[in-house]
Amino acid sequence: MARPPAPTDKEPRYGFPAPLWRALERRPPPGMGSTRRWRSPLRGPWLTSIFGLVLLVTIPIVFLTGLLSYAAYGPQFGQAIPGGVGWLRLPHFAWPTSPAWLYQLNQGLHVILGLMLIPVVLAKLWSVVPKLFSWPPARNIAQVIERLSLLLLVGALLFEIATGVLNIQYDYVFGFNFYTAHYYGAWVFIGAFVAHVAIKLPTMARALRSRSLRAELRTSTADTEPEPPDEHGLVATHPDRPTLSRRGALRLVGGGALFIGVITIGQSIGGTARPLALLLPRGRSPGDGPNDFPVNKTATAAGIEPASTGGAWRLRLSGSEQLALSRDELLAMSLHTARLPIACVEGWSTTQDWTGVRLRDLAALAGTPQPSSAHVMSIQQAGAFRGAVLQANQTLHPDSLLALRVNGVDLSSDHGFPARIIVPALPGVHCTKWVGSIEFRSA
């Protein structure tokens, strides 16, 4: 078979005219085009693909749990975070109330797994850093598209990590709404992620088959050899002697991810692991005695005046009938105790024993025994989230309470005295504190 003719200056080479390509090769920008500085013998398609495989399996979980968190906030009632997202809004469905720890699991997994992936992301970027300095940056239109997708992929991923870490510490140093930016950034990232996987999946599969993971885990530093030269430029052309084996590199990255998990998971599961939760926001001892568990917003921050929660306080109920009940009248009703978690979008949660009046009993008292929704309003004066809308299944669940006590004692002011909402699997921000009124609506 005859060989194809060699490209000429009048024919495209690599998709671009040869004179332009050669001119770019001869005049690289400062610092570009040289790979001599990248001399680690560990870099190569196999190690890059190992990190890529971990991200391929775990990133969809982080993305999916983020979308489920959005759905849990009740977009059908206009109270999702963020609000108007146009055609990116998710289909409406009734968020389940069982199991009671559903949202606790969802947000704990979203935040903890997202944090644990930071060492893997950094290792993946380290493994491909020589490609960032290759020159010319693309040989054809397909590579231009690939580079643009990489720009969106890496940029959006770093943006999501940086803003997410700041958010769980309530450190809003950026001058924009976190929830809106994080939501749109997630969609930008997942679009670039899907495109990148479609382009690189065959290459990754070949690289993973090129070496045995079991063999690499048994290879010492002294026996570590560079991978064969590759077309992607990941393997160093002049490698140094190894100071770390690939086994050591994987242990370092895996150990870093595990360490972050250990100092984070306690904020979601509580118990003996909570003292290890060094990343828990807002401190770890905000209350006293039975009320000693995390507080997201204090009564002072919410503008709650002692006079508004004293003897003059009344819970206003409305449905087919309207009435107002004092706290003593509520305490005289049939009370129910349930062990339920409060889980916040930042990933922390706490599980306590709550005692109060079932919401379905209050709905019946208001003449609406089968409400389609319950609109709860707080007496707080400052900040957002002064109320929430509950679905029918959330209102009628036997463990859904207007809580008056916690762990056998009255609620503290910071935890919502004189009354607060507690509903299984409900995002913490919708477990309204300092409740002033509940309106039960029919379909």
C-alpha cells in the first residue's frame, strides 16, 4: 500500500496550515514549550488515569446529591435555593419524609465526599501539569475544542471547591450569592465533565490496562521506572531518579482524603466522632445541658426580643377556622416525642429527642384535616428564611411536630423557644424557629 504524501506548506497539517504551525513552534511565549522542568518519573497516562477513574466514580455522586438538595427545598413552592434558575429547574416532586435521616445522609455525603476529593483533584492536576505548558496548545480543531472543555472543566471545578469550602464555614468573602453561583457552576462543570469523559474515556481505558495496579502497589521506590513515552506528553523526557513510588503517591493522596474525611464526618454523624469534626462551622458548644447542640442562627441574630416570646406569645392557626393558642394550651394537648435530626445544607447535623404537638393535630384543630400544604411563619425580624412551606406528606407525617421541648426540657431561645418546626428529612433551614403562625391550605 502506497504511503500518503507528506504534507506541504500549502496543505493543512494537524488541521492548521503548516506555515502558521511552524511559526508558532519557533516562537513560544516565555515559559511555554519546555518540558525539561517537569521531571518526575511518576507522571504518565497510567497514574493520571487512576486519579481520573476515582473522580469518574465519585464526582457524579457529589453532583447528584447537590441536585437532590435543591429538590429537597421545595422548588414547587418557590423556596428552593437558588430561586429562579430558568430551564435548569428540576422536575417537581414531593420530597420523602422517610427515612428521617434522608437529608442528613444526602448533605453529609455531598459535603464530606466533596471535601475528600480535594487531594485527588490536586493530584490529578499535578499529573497533567506538563500539558498546560505545551506549545502550540492545539494541533487541530478537535484539540481546540478539547482545550476549551478543559478550561471550563478545571475552572468550574476549582470554583466549586473554593466557594463550597468557604460556604461551609459561613465565610462569604466573595461578592455574589453563593447558592446561585454554585448551582450554575455545577452545571457548567458537569457539561464540561461529560464532554471530557467522552473524549478521554478510550484513552483512560487503554492506560489502565497498560499496567497492573497490584504490581504497582508492590513496587518499591528503588524499582520505580518511568512509563514509556506517550503521545500526550505526560511522561518526562528527562526523568529524575524517583524519590517516591507510585504506591507511595497513591497512599499520600488516599491518606489525605481519608484525613479530611475523619475531621469532617463527625459533623454529620455526631456521637463520639463529633469532637474530631474540626471543620464544623459555628463552634461545637453553643448551648447548655440538654440544649447543647449546634445553632445556625441565634435569637439575637434573628432579632428576637424576649418580650415577643413571653407570656403574650400566641400561635395563630388558620384553615377553615382560625384560632390562637398559648404555649400552656399547646402543652395541655396530646404531646408526641420523636428522635429526629436537623441537617443543614452546609453538611452538619444533630439528632435530638423532640417533644411537641403533631402538625396533623393542629391541622385538624384548624378545620383542615387533609391540608395540601402548611405555610409556617416565624416572628423573627432579621435575616432570610422567616418561614417555610411544608408539603402534605411533611405536614401529615406522625413525627412532624411543632416542638416545644428538646431532650426533656424547654427549648432554649437560640433553639426556637417558644416553639419550632421539626419534620423528618426536612432541610434544617425549613425547620422554622420562633414560630408565630401556621396556615393550613387545601388543594
